[in-house]
Amino acid sequence: MRSQFTLVAGVLLFLAAVLSLSSRAARSESDPWGSANTVRPEEFAKELASSKNPTTVLFVGFRRLYAAGHIHGAQFHGAAGSEEGLKELNAWAAKLPRSTSLVIYCGCCPMEHCPNIRPAYLALHQLGFTKVRVLLLENTFETDWADKGYPCDKGA
């Protein structure tokens, strides 16, 4: 009886892992960006520390989260998940050269559920920006950036 339980538990764990992987693959296929338009936190932290080419970092989430903590030097121009936030983002972006190097991020929740990152990416892409990358904060800003000791600012 015990070996049957162990076998069933093992099979269920295996199926859960397979479903999780296929679910992630499906989500990544539905994202409007490709892998060339993404950057991982550890890579971006190194890039910020040693970059000779300035990158504009744009927080596209909620103002209260920006005030609680954001990537050092990141700008806030509206939460892209709202109509008002998208208008603010578009008005700001309209003044920039389309060749501006942008990294956008949110980190309000796990990326797969984020209401802000996809609308921001699509809006910037539709405006003609050619160098837009998404910072892959899979869980939250706190977990994937701040808790790892990467450079943060607070306030505003």
C-alpha cells in the first residue's frame, strides 16, 4: 500500500511539473516581446553598474509601489494598466527619439499576471521605439530586485 501511494504521489508531482512548464511556455509565447527584448535582473544590474551607454529605465506600475522602492534612476510616467496611465506614458514617450534605449519593468506581482507590463511594451512598440527591453521580474520587484541588493531608490 505504501509503495502504491509513493508511486501515485511521484506521478502526480511529475504531472504537476510538466503542466507548470507547459503553462510557462504558453505564457511566454503569448507575450508581445521576444527573448531578444528581455533582460534578467542579474544581467541588468551589471549593465547599470558598468554601462557606458545610457539606458532609460521606466517603471510602468503603480505610483505607490514606485514610491516604496524602484530601480535607481527609474522614471515613472503612469501605470500602463490604466487608460490614464497609458496617456501619461504616451505623452512622455512622444518627446523621445525612437532610438532611445528603454528598459521597462513593473514587479507589482508575478509577471504572468501583471496588468501593466504588456500594455506598456505594446504602447512603446506602437510608437516606433526600436530598443525596448522588458526586465524579467518573474515574482515581484521586492523578491527579484530589492532583496538581492540591486540598486534602489525610494520616494517620489
